[in-house]
Amino acid sequence: MADGAGKIDIRNSVSEAEWKARVDLAAMYRLTALYGWDDMIFTHISHRVPGPEHHFLINPYGYFFEEITASSLVKVDLDGNIVQETDAMINPAGFTIHSAIHAAREDAHVVMHVHTDQGVAVSAQKEGLLPLSQTAMVVREDVAYHDYEGIALDLDERERLVRDLGPKKHSMILRNHGTLTCGETAAITFTRMFFLERACNMQIMALSAGREGVLECDTGLQQKVAGQGGMTENSHGMSKLTEMLVWPALLRKLDRDLPGYAA
């Protein structure tokens, strides 16, 4: 890889569909940095490459998320083999988690995993995500849980990770570890993470003075809010809103604040 992530322009050597996936994924990395969810060079976001090969794109290990470009992303297969010409390497821990979900879920075109302070804090609480805010109730019914097994280097963990996520949920709290979302597009996957991370942050703030006196919403209200604006696969209104309005606005923000991702 040339000095500085993204200086090698591979646009003319990949399909139009792959290039779009690369641009969307690079945008997700830059947005993650802008929102302060990055963890130096650690954690990952991946995007399936359209086509029958089941390849996916992931970040070159050693670059900050604010440096990622469409050209710098690394294409790998489900066994972790790099399938493009590059001198970059990938993080094996990221491959373990992301390959598991891409292989098991046809709808999981994009997988996002972060280690924020508030997300990890909620992941360490026995009760998990509580119905303390509207934001939490929007995402709560779509959240699965996976127990911590150590740094994700054991390929055997993939089966348990997929089992815990299940066939329909798109968000996960990895106990003592962080948060994860997946979806058919970069837009919906990032938006799911935005809501999940906001809900975690609100919970930590609400509980900062102790558990006593905190107001939880009842089951009926939780179900009502989830039906009104939930992030499950049945919430087509939210998906449409995200694709039409939220994602274009996020890209405009990137073009102003951290341009260059589409190189």
C-alpha cells in the first residue's frame, strides 16, 4: 500500500457495485471517527462484495478510521485470505466476528462493531439495555446478547456468536466487550449503531446517580414505541427514512468535515 491510506486508486479494476460498497464502507469508517466511536486502529466494519464469491471488505490493519478510503479497503474471503493485490494486512480478531455473520446471514451485507466507553459499560451490566429512554425502546427488541469468551481469535466462537444473534436480530451487545449491528446497507447498519450507542450513553448517564429512583417504562409502552419506530426487519418506515434522508445527510456532513473517503 502506498504511503497514506487510499493513495492507490483501484476504481478502474473493480466492478461498479464493488466500488459503491467500498465508498459506503469508507464513509462508515470516517463517520465512526467523527462520532468518536473508534478505538485507535481496533474494531472493524465490513461490507460484503456483491457477487457469488462471498468476499467482503474490511479495514487495513494499522490505519486510523479517519484515514480509510475506498481504495485502501482490503478484500478477503470467508477463510480470511486476502484476495486482492495489496501489502496491507488485516486483524484476525476482526475476521473471526465478521466472517461468522457474513457467512450465516444472507441479509447481513454490512457488519459494524465498536468498543465505546458507554457501550462497553452497558455490556458489563447484568440487566443489559434497560427501557429508560425512547431511544432504548426503539432498538431494545432487536438486541441480542453474546457472552464474553476472550479476544475473538478462536474460530470455534463463530458458531456461538451466530447462534446468539439468531436469524432475525440485527443488533447485539457483546458482554464485557462492546456493541455490534448488521444490515442490508451501510445506511441502516450505521443508523442502528447510532441508536444503540445513544441508548447506551443515556443509560449510563441515567444510572450515574444510582439505580434507585430511575424510571423504567412498562412492557406495553415498550412494545408501542418499538412498533412506532423500531429498528427490526419489519420496520420498513425507518429503513426508508434512513436511506432517503439520514444517509445523504451523513454523507454531506462527511464532505464538509472529513472529505476524501471516496478516493
